[in-house]
Amino acid sequence: MPENGKHRRFSTSSLTRGIIAVSTGGAALALPVIGATGAFAAPAQPTAVEKAATSTPATGKGIAAQKSEPTTYSVILGDTLAKIAREHSVSGGWKALYEDNQKAVGGNPDLIHPGLKLTIGAKADGKKADKAESKASTSSDREKSADRADRSERTTALAAESAPAPEAAPTAYTNDLDGWIKESLAVMAQHGIPGTYEGIHRNIIRESAGNPQAINNWDSNAAAGIPSKGLLQVIDPTFQAYHVPGTSMDSYDPVANITAACNYAADKYGSIDNVFGAY
């Protein structure tokens, strides 16, 4: 038994243990501290603060996100905004690339020339992206409208080509000697009857002095009951035999009288132009 008044001192390890508080943002953490007198030092364990600083969770928090710096691209022959955007994996495609470089490209995203400098990687804000999409949509609408207008013009042109040609308005002739001769020449041309304005006019002046109602009541034809009538003094049997279809059956009608007389003269003399006296 121990002696009275004396207490047994328990043996202790040569390592002195202690407690130290480490603050981590207001929370105290109790960590063991190894005494300097220990024969062996325990491996240092990472603190909670150290763990938080070095952790790399799957979400990427704890490490600053790396931002890609914009790069400059020089357009070469054969490039398009869509091709460049595809080869450089531009988020948003050619529309985003166009919006980022609108000042350099200009109003038409389809026209880029070799040597043009484009910035790749500069992101436009939401408003600019919406504006670029709106402009692209407007451009597409304009192209569709132009295409519809072009198709409409082609359809109209084809319809005009296939439509029958409108009939020419009939020529108006004056109701006088000049108009009668010109109208007669038009009818004669349709039937292949030769004659000229000068030849017709010359014979009319000699035969009737230009009077469509002239009649000869004194020569042998008159004595036989078939007097000569009209501008070129044609007897009824001759008028009926050489009447030209499409003209009046009245021998006093100026155009009918002239065309019948010219038809007769062509048969007998080759043309009214060859007549210089009674025929």
C-alpha cells in the first residue's frame, strides 16, 4: 500500500499533447498539436481550410474559369461566315460571328472579301444577338420577297409571250380621193393585184376627174345600155367579172370601182400603170 500523504504519480509519455484552435471563417476547429519534445513527429494532416483551397469538385468551383481570348482571323478566298464559324466552333454560328464583326463586314453578311479581319471569340450581349438575328431574318424576308417578285415577273412575261397578239386596229382612211386610192391599194395588196398610187390617180383624173358618181351616157356602151360608171368608168359586166371579194357590189362605190378596174387592167395590160388612154 502507498504511504499516507503520498500520491502515486502516473507515468506519462515523453510526448506532450495539446490542443490548438484554428479558425475557418468563424468556426473553431480543434486540432492536435505534437509537442516539440516528442521523439517522433506525426505526419501533418491537411486542415479544412487547406482542403477547401485545393479541392476541385466536378462543378469546377474553387478554380477560376479560364476565359478564351478573342483571336483575329484574316479572310481568304472562298471563305464564308458559316464556314469560318464552323471551323472555329463559334457559339451561335455565323449569326454570332456576323454580329461580333458587323462594322467590319457591313450590311450584307454574304459578302466578305479576302483580307478582311474578323474577331473570333468576342461574344455579343443578348440584345446584339437578338438584333443580328432580326437583321438576318429581315434579310431572309427581303430575299424571299425579291424571289417572289422575280417569279411573278417571269410568269407575267411567259403569259405575255403565250397570249395571242392583239389584232391591229383597222386603218382609218379619209373619205376623199386620196383615202379611196390608199384603201384600194391595201385591198389590192391582199389579193396580189399590181398597181401604184400614181398610176391609179392618173387614170382616175382622165376618166372621171375624181367624181365617183360620173357616168357616160353618150358612147357606144351607153347606146348598148351598159354605160361606163364611177371613178374609172367601168361597165357593169366588167365590174361583175372582176369584182374583188371584200368590197361593195355597188359599182359606184369608190374602193370597189377602183379595185375592179385595176383587177381588169392587170388581166389585160399587166397593171393599171400601163394604161394611158381608153381601155
